Amino acid sequence: MSDPITHFGTSNATNLMSGFHELGNDLLSDLLKYYANPHEKKTLRTWKMKDACNMIGRSEAFLRKLELDDPSFIPQKDSTGIRQYDLAFINRVRDKANTRYKRPNGSKPITLAISNFKGGVAKSTTSLHLVQKCALLGLRCLIVDLDPQATLSLSFGYIPDIDVKAEETIKSALIESPSKIDNLIQKTYFDGIDIIPGNLALSDLEINLSNLSIQETQMESLGMPNLRMANAINVVADRYDMIVLDCGPNLGMLTINAVTAANALLVPIPPMMNDLGSFVTFTGTLNALFSQLDKNFDFFRIVLTKHPESALSKQIEILMREKFGAYILQKNIVNSVEIEKASSSFSSVYEFPRKSTKSYKRAINSLDSVFNEIIDAFKYIWESQSESIKDRDLLERI
């Protein structure tokens, strides 16, 4: 005889979860309508002339002359007649003025896996802000959401189980054909950023890639299950400067695919004992994986995230820096109310106009310092690869 169900429980958990799922999707739709443009999924802010000049690297006189010389470079104006520049317009001017950074010939795009065993370490927050910072600088970026929770997709205005079908995730490129990735890439409201969104179908993909009986039939045509992401990324890599693979909080087959495909790995870790312990376990598992692959990375760094700057967290940071040295980025992402506010509205700090408040300055300075450090490293890597190609070509001609 079963124990009686009290008012604390449910006699039909399936229906209860189904109800939560349906009501939750309705709630997400309402919230996105509240925080985003009512006529579009999401829109990006604009910049006034002074800020646009700083982004472009040219003077106001240059922009005014460009307007006079070419009507296609006349920006939109707001209701008060003030010029407003969107990012697509700014990038057009950068191209015209030759101030947009171009990845050097002969260099490889950065395929960056952002991964950790543990949830709640700011993987998706780091992915979102990093890729947006890169796009603001004029780089061409692709994001692949590999987390079934699809937090990153939500930040770009996609409700995972309403706006994204299973066949629109990376799934078909990994179990049907790498060439399918071409049809999965979607433009976002953020100029310079494309996305392959995620949803719960990624959980089924994990099962598929781990199922021996299924893989016996797929391996002949698609290759080893851990190499599928690399094969798919190779189809589109040359179109981008950076490809970000946002991994789930695990080391399942999708994360294994991501770190195998990646030539760069960023591990976010809050400076707390439990997060440090999880990282140690994570590296032990990666050690076993990489020993079979003869793996190397053009870039590997740890970024300290959600740093509360308390006495204890600072002490843990000191100990981590003593042990891990230069593999930890010099700057940290601080625990910030501004980042939390942005996350609560499915956005990033970069999407809001600059404010003069102390909390905003603290957040934006923290993010900029970390991401500029990363981007400077990428530029150094690209320049080195380009010089290596030039030297090789010179030797071949001698």
C-alpha cells in the first residue's frame, strides 16, 4: 500500500512538470516582450556622435564630411534631431575609414570553449559579455549554445522551446552531416554576432552521441562522436574571427566535442573553495581525455568570476595565483549588481547606455579589463600565426 499523498506532494508529477513547462514558457514570453522591443525579438542600443567617433577612431569632422560626400552615411536622428549611430552603421564607417581590425592573412579563427564542471560559475554570462565586447570592436563572431538550459540563447531573445526547434540546434550537424551547420546559423540583433541557439533537444543529442548502438551506424559516415563538432566548425570557421562554444555544466559528449574542436579554452572559476575543488576534478577528467588526443591549445586561461572581493576570496585568489601563475588572467570579473540587473532582463551590461554610477563604472571597468586582456592575447596569436606563414613563404622562395 502506497503512502498517502499530502498537500506537500503531487499524485501526477508528469502533469505537474508539463504545466510548469507551459506556464514557464508563457512567463518568459511576457518578460521578453516587457524588456525587448514589442515589434522585434530584441534590438541593440545606439550611440551618439561622440561615442561613435571613439568607437570608429575618427573625429566628428570626419563623420560630418562623410555625410556630405556620401548620403548613404547620413545616420538616423532621434525626435530631438540628435544623430544616433547603430553598430551596423559604425562598422560600415570603420570599413570606409579602414579603422576596423582585420584578422591577419594566414591566421586561424579562435574557436573558444568556455567550460567548467560546475554550474553557477558565470559561463554563459562570460560568453555573452565576451562575444559582445568583440563585436563592439568590429570582430566577426559565432556563438554555439551547447547547454540544454540555453541561457545564452535567452539572452539573444530566443525562448528555447518556443522559438527554437530541435532541428535548429547544432544537433543535425553532429548526427546527420557537418554541412548542415550552414543552415543553422542565425543572425542576431547584435551586428557581428551570429548564433546557433540551443534548447532541450541538446539533452537528446548527448544521449545519441553516447549511445554505442546508434554510433555504430553513424561512425562510418560521420566519424568518431567526439570529433563531430570539429568537423562542423571547419565548414564555417573562415567566416569568423571568433567562435564561442558555450558548454553546459558537465563533461558530457557535447562538452567533449567542444574542447576537442577548440583551439582555445577559458575556464571561469569564482574564488571559492567549492568552485576550486570542482575545477580540480574537471582538470583530472580533461587530463584523461586529452591524453588520448595529443591536445594543444593556442590559448588557455582561467578567469576569476563573480569575485566578491571579500577577505576570504582574496586569500583564495592569492593561493590560486601562487599555484597556477600566468594561467590565471591578470584581471577579475567582480561580483556586480549591474551584471545581475542585466541578466535579469536577458541582456548584458554592454547593451545599456553608459551611466555615471559607481556600481556601473565598477562593472564595466571589470568586464573591459578582462576582455581587453583576452582580445589582446588573440591579436598576438593571430599576428604570430601570420608572421609564421610569411616566414615559411619566404623560406620556400629562397
